[in-house]
Amino acid sequence: MNILAMLLINGLAEGALIFLMAAGLSIILGLLGVVNFTHGTLFIWGGYVSIWVFSLFGNFFIALAAAIIAGFLMGLVFERLFVRQVYGNVTAQILITLGLMTIFTDMVRLLWGPNPIPADRPEFMDGTWIAGGVIISQYRVFLIVVGILVAIGINYLINRTRIGMIMRAGTQSPDMVQAMGINIKVYFSGVFAGGAALAALGGALYVPLVGSVWSGMGIHNQILAFIVVILGGMGSFYGSAVGSIIIGLTVALVSWFYPPLTVYSTVLLLILVLSLKPEGLFGTAVRS
Amino acid sequence: MSVLTNILQKKSTISPLQAAGLFILLAALLIVPTFSGMTTVTLFSRIFILAIFGMSYDILRGYTGIINLGHALFFGGGTYIAGILFNRIGPTLDVLLLAIVIALAFSAVIAYVMGQFAFRGTGFSGVIACAMITLAFGEIVRHTAETFREFTQGADGLTFRIPEIFQDRLMMYYYALLFMIIMTIILRQFVNSPTGRVLQAVRDNEQRARFLGYDTKKYKLIALVVAGMASALAGIMFALLTRFANTELLTVQSTLNALLYTIVGGTGTLYGAIIGTGFVQLAQNYLLELRGVHEIFSRWLIFFGAIYVLVVLYMPRGVIGAYYQLLASRQKRRKTE
């Protein structure tokens, strides 16, 4: 029972982290129709920038903010200079984001070296609570809270605000929105950069959890996020939230009982869902 | 409609001029080793073998319109199968034959299973799902290779001995050249066959091809199986050349190499892969020599990515495409004069 409670917390924390990646991917895919392979790279940059800033100022929240800003700016550059030129051409989008992924992943190795850099958890969150015999890591609870807040925030932004309305309208018919005097391109850039910032935040939060940062951590988490996005249904925000929880719990469960199977279990789960429901759990049509 | 039927019926032949060009090129390649060092000979052998890896990707990307981000698993799989068998049984020609049979069976089966899941959707979301699912498959194979250290030595890399007749670098050059020529002929036959024509129809307009009664998923599966088998064979040749395998061969980066070879040369041309591989390998070699000038030149991947992005943005049809464009514009100018 205690183990189950602990695994539940671990799984939800893991799910919250994956969600930060998957949410950005899913929003960019759903609203812009772009599949972003630089997401894992932004994740790494978030991790490296956060520990770099943390070593300068020693404040965890400044480090997180720096990671978010770095991710946002990189996303802005990627969208403005490269992705914008290939809207509507799926193949070129995949190719160009893969190229950026290669460049910026190697740039990390150039700037910070090829070896993993150890990172500590912020002291005030390093502790544990014991409730009913269950040991609860404070940092994991913090991750879950962040995940929930981000989910609520994005949902509010997209469905309840004027900005969200314009973005949704722009997805339906960009020319019409443009004709009404709204510069839709700015909103598209904003969506892309916002998704990128979420990935960087995910990276910055991931590093203290695993205790080190290395350049290979991006691709692994990117694949998990892809699995979530397909599992939940491409472009569906709810789908990516539910998918993240499912994948997070699966990873926590399998890695507790038999670690070597972790990587296989997520893909098997994906295959299982796709055989039963080819469009994913909450799949609707993606903008084409 | 007419475009589609044109593609379906078009016969392809080589003009006398092209034949002469090919002949000269072949003659030049045959005598390269006589006046160049061993490094050049090995580099060229490498190019010949990797060109087939690139060409196999061209069948997917250029002829069928599939983006397979796990393609390295076939190539690396071939190298590992050969290496493990040479280590476990012995470096003989019989074992090589066994490795070829196993690698072909391995790649055919994996390609079939992978395709079953990757080719579920069609159209826009189909392409994306395919890229993501194949990426996951590729990572699973890489992960497996890293987990079963007993067989693969994990990230340290696997060294092995090879049959005696492949040990001579000079002979290996000719074997590699021969391999490239034979594979090019086979793959050319394949893309010009009726099946190959259907693949191009699927690439140009999958929905239309389906309405014409073609089971497009079946044809995509065929393309993936053929491409997988071809790159597994290239992987075995690579094993014979380098006598070494590591998990680097199975990474996404390895897949991106093949992708870059085809897009630099020109997709949908087959020969483009040879040009692209030559260009990329020579550029990599040249930049590595500049390492002494500035440290940045040792970061090949940054240049790799830059070439990649530039080609996608400004030369989407590669060297061969640009060449044809030049020819076409010249002809147009002549006509107007």
C-alpha cells in the first residue's frame, strides 16, 4: 500500500514533467500544424541555462525564470528565421527542426562540455514528508503542483481569453484574422515561443529531479513527449494531459518493478492504444 | 491525372551522353587507388558504402514520401549482426553469408512490424505520426543494443575480426565499389518497376493513388522492407570496412546522416545519394583537418546541422535538382532567343 502511494506520487511527478514537454508540442502541433523536433533540445537548454544561472545567483526561482526566458527567445528565433518559411510543408518542417536540433544540441556540448554536470535540488525542497508511513519527496509534490498550474493556466489562456480566441481563430482561417487587422504572425510566433518556453521549464525542473544535466537527456524525454502526443491524440490538449499522466504512471510503475523494461513499456502502451483507437485517446483532426 | 499516369507508365533510359559520363566516372574510380594514399582509398570505400545507406533512404524519402527517423536501426543492425556473428562463431566467409541471411530477415521483419504501426494514418497527421513512431522504434533498438552489453559491448563499441579476403584495404575498395554498383542497379530496377511507379504515385498524391485502387499502405510497407534490407546490406559492408560497431550507428544522428546524404544530392534520384554522400564525407574530412586552425572545426555536428538547414531552405531538390533547374532555365533562354 505504501509502495503504491509512493509510486503514485512518483508517477504523477514524472507525468507533470512529461506534460510540460508534451503540452508545448501539442499546442504547437494543434494551433500551428508544426511538429517541433527541437523540443528535446530546448529541454536540454532549459536544464543547462538553469544550472548555469543557479551557479551565478544561487536562487532556484531566478534559475527557472532564466530557463523560461532562454526557451522563449530560442523559440522566437527558430520560428522567425526558420519554421515560418516552411508553414504548410510538413516534410520540410520535420527536416528543418531536425537540423536545428542537431546544431543546438551540439552547441550545448561546445559551451558546457560533453560530460554530465551534477546539480543539487534547492535546499528548501530537498526534504521529505512522512504521511501515514509513506515517504513523500517535497520536490515531487512541487512538480505535480507546477504541472497542474501550467495545465490550468494554458487551458484558461486558450479557451477563456481574447488572445486564446485569436489564436484559435487564426488556426481556422489566418487570412481572415489578418484581414480584421490583427497581426496573426505575431500570435503564431508567440505560440511557438510559448511552447518552447514550456519545454525549457521542463528541462530546468527535470535536472534537480535526476541530479545531473547531460546533452543526451533531450532525445529520451522528447520521445516520451511524442508518445504522449500520439497516445492522447495529436493536437488535443486534454489528450496530452491525460496521456502524460498515463505515461508517467507507467514509467514509475515499471521502473520500480523491472527497470530494463521501462523504455519498452511506453512504446508497447502506445502500440496497444493505437491498435484499439488509431486516432489516439482524444484524437481529432489536426490542422492541415 | 495525367501526371499520375505519366509516372505510372514512364520508361526510363540512359542517354548515350549519360552512359559515356558514367563510363568515364567508373574508369576514374577504378584507377583512383593507383595514385592516392590509403586514407583516400578508405574514405572512398566509406563513401561507396554509405551511399547505399543514403540511397535506401531515398527510396523512402524521395520515392515514397516517407520520413523514417529510425532508419539507422537497419544499417546499425546489419553492422552489429555481422560483428556479433564474427565474434561468436568466427571470421569466415560462411559466417558472412549467415550474417547476410540473418540481417536480411531481421530487417524485413522489423520493417514490416514498424510499418504496420507507422503507416496507420494518411496525409498530414500520418506523416507526423510516422516520423514519431519510427523515431521511437529506432530508440528501442538502440536502447536494446546498449542493454545487452554481453553481446554488443554497449557504448564502448564492439571490435571484431573479419574474413581474410576483406582485410586488404585496396581489395576492400573494389569490393565496396562493386557493392555500390550492384546495389545501385538493383535499386534502380526497383524504382523503375511497376511497384516503384506506384510508390511515386503514393508520394505525389496518396489519396488519388488509393482511389485508383492501390493499397497504398501495402506499397509503403514494400518500400520500407526494400529500403531496410538495402541498408542492412550496407551495414554489413560497413562492418567489413571498419571492423567496429558502436551504438552511435543506431542513433537518430545516424539516420540524419542518411537523410542529409539524400537531400544534399537530390531526393528522388538515387544517384543523388552518391553525390550527397561524397560531398558530406569530403566536407567532414576537410573540416576535421582545419581543427588545428580553430576549435570550432572539430564540432562537425554544428556544420552538419547548418548544411542541413541551408539545403532544406534554399536547395530543397539538392545538387541534382539545382543542376536540372539550371539546364531548364538555359533551354528556356535559348528558346526565347
